[in-house]
Amino acid sequence: MAAETSTVERRVIELLTGYRDLAGRIRVLSTHSIGSGMTVSRISEDDQLQELHRKLRNMPSYIYLNKHEQKLEQTAHAYLTRYPAGTQAQKRAIPLRGVDAEDDKLLREIRGKIQKVIDARGGCSSDLDEVLEQVAELQDLQDEKNRIDNVLRVLSDTHSHLAELLRLRYIESMSVSEVASKLGIVRRTFDRWRPIAISKFGELAGLS
């Protein structure tokens, strides 16, 4: 039982003491530019754009491509053996020469179109796969931060003094004496409240 309590306490303290680093990483990722004035957070929030891309992938290309674009697509499929996600990798995957002069011309046009996408990003070297990894990381970090915020909010609704003790001690990194002074309590009261606060946070967070 003591070992279980110790494990829950350790996990609660790790969550709370890591909160500021978590928030800092979110701020860094949110403002990270991927070119053309776009940021990772903008991509993360642009659910409508992602939904459009999902719909297009499930539609036959002749619905939204003209005849020449369909010919370019058919040529690309004929020469590609793999379909990398990033634009830089896509450009490298397109061969320099085809089986005849007409295919050579079409392949040059395909590479040119990909280069225009790269240029439109402001010369950003981040490929799509790298951006998607950053978006996924940002969303995971935001979920974790929201989880901690929600637990503290619920705890504060019923035991505001316990939520404040945890916030001051572990998120704000105040000393025990500073926390006690801030809450207007003595050290003995702090020592009595602290394990109760950790236990209740652990229960609400599903750690116990």
C-alpha cells in the first residue's frame, strides 16, 4: 500500500513540476514558422483544411483535375515506386528523364510544380512529414496541459486550498515556508494538507 501511494505521489509531482516546461514547449511550437507566415499552431487549428484534404483523397481525381493535370498525375504514377509525404522528398522521387521526350517534358513540369509549392512556403526546408510530427506533438502537449488544468480546476471547486497548495509548491516551485506564508498556515498544517492534496489530485487524474 505504501509503495502504491509512493508511486501515485511521484507521478503527481512529476506532472505538476513539468507543467511549466510543458507550457514553454507549447509556446515554442505554437509560434514555430513553417513558411509563408504559417505557424504550426495555425496548421493544428485548421480542421477545415485538413477535412478538405481528407475528402479530396477519397474522391476520384478527375472530379477536381483538368485533362492536362490528369495526364501529369498519370505520368507521376507511372514513374513513382513510392509516395513520400514531404515536398522536398517528393521532388527527389521524380526521375530526371522518362522513356521519351514527351515524358521528359511532363516530368520537368511535375518537378516545377512541386518546386513552386516549396517556394510558396518561403523557402522553408520543413517537409510535410516534419510539420505533421510537430503538429502531433503540439496537440499531445496541449492535451496534457488541458488535463492538468482541468484536474486542478475540479479540485479547486471543492478544495481550493489544496489546489492552491499544489500550484504554489510544484508549478510555481515555491519553498514550503513560502507556500505556508502565502496560504496563511503553519508548517504542520502544510504537512497535513500536502498528502491529501496529492491523493485527491491523483484520484481525479486517474492515477490511483
